[in-house]
Amino acid sequence: MRAVAEKKKAQNIPEYIIYMYQMEDLLRAYNFDLDDVRQYVISHYPISEAEKTEAAVWFADLAFEMKNAKVEETGHLAQTQELVDQLASIHWSLLKTDRDYFDLYQNAKPHLIRLLLEAGENAPKHEIQIALNAIYGQLLARLRSRDVPPDILEATDTFGDILSYLNWVYFSREEGKTRQN
């Protein structure tokens, strides 16, 4: 699990964020009972016993962090949300400076507005959170074998485009920082 998270974090920040949301929800679904997580989740992964032990430790650490952050029922870990905010910062910057990104955003904008209005007072604080939530919601619906409405599929396609672009810029900037050091 940790290896999957680390690989996603090294290659695709939006995928990493969604994966971490999924792991948080998995712990919630098992009421933070780590014995149940071992029995019903970890034991079914085709990995070595050493890797299963490592996964159990990772889940225990994640559970500890979630309890300390008081996100046992709702919310997400601060370090994950910081990445969401970084993507949002890149988003706002690109809207002013990058025509290609602006065009992708224009395709997504009607969907973002619709979801923002539907959320009302419970709306996330920025558009990137809306995009991530919609894609995560689609993933959950598919995992539960539920139909996803065509308008949500269309929306998540446009959100995927902007998140892919943001991921590319994020890693381009990180690479630039590495070269400067």
C-alpha cells in the first residue's frame, strides 16, 4: 500500500490524492479496526508476508495520523490537502498565463459551476477540489457497480484533462527546483 502511494506520489499527484482519499475511507469503513483491515484487505493482496507486515504498519500509521488530525469521520489529512491546494495554486496561475490550460478549463467550467451550485453551502473551497471529488465519486460508484450519469462522465472527462495538465506542470516545476539545488 505504501509502495503504491509512493509510486503515485512520484508520478501523478491527482491519482495520489484520490488514492489517499480511498485509503482514508477504507479505514473509516473498518472503523479503524486494524485487525479487520489485515484480515479483509491486506491478506487478499498478492504480496509477500513482509510486504503485508509493512502494509499493516502503514495503515496503523495512517490511522494514527487521521485520529490525531480528528478526521476519523470526515475530512482529509493535511498533507494530502496541501497537495490539493498546490494544484489549485498552479490552476489559478495557469488561468492567467497559459492559453492551452485556459481552453481546457473553459471545457470544464460549465460542469464546475453546475457542481458548485448543486453543492450549495457544502461546496469545496476551490474548483480543483470539486474536480477531485467528482472523479473520486465516479470511482466509488464504479466500485459499487452503480451507474454513473452521462453528465458526470462528461464532467469527469474534462476534469481529468485539467488535472493531467496540472500534474504535468507540477512535476515540471518540481524538476526545476531540483535542478536549482
